[in-house]
Amino acid sequence: MELLNIECDVRFIPKPRTIHQLATFFALPEKTLYELSNLTETVSPEIQHAAIAFAANAKKVTQLDPEEKNALNAFVKFLSIQ
């Protein structure tokens, strides 16, 4: 039934498992199929840069000082609204 919906309804969004199975069966790039099915979102360069900068300076969460914890919370809040 899901395959029929994929073929007939341009607004239908398939399950990620289905996309994975189709990619495997047809030996197609899974990432491309996810993008075509609207199951992924493009990451903005700003988010990517912030994530890399954060990871480069990351410590264990238990070792963060209050200022670093505030920065982490701000980063997580920023990601949640993107």
C-alpha cells in the first residue's frame, strides 16, 4: 500500500524504513532518496559552523563551568528552533 501511495500521491511522505529498503533494493544512494522524499532538512552553514566550533571545544558536560553550561543551553535552544 505504501508503494502505491508513493507512486500516486505527490504529497505522501514515506516511512524512513521504506526509503532505506528501496535504496537497498535498487542500490541507490540512500541520502538522495531521503532528500527526494522530504525526510531530511538542509543544515544551514551557520548551524554546521556552530556545531563544529562547539565540538572542537567540548568537554564532558559534568566538567562545564556555569558560563559553558549557558553556552551549551543556548546552542541547544538555537537548534531546537531551526
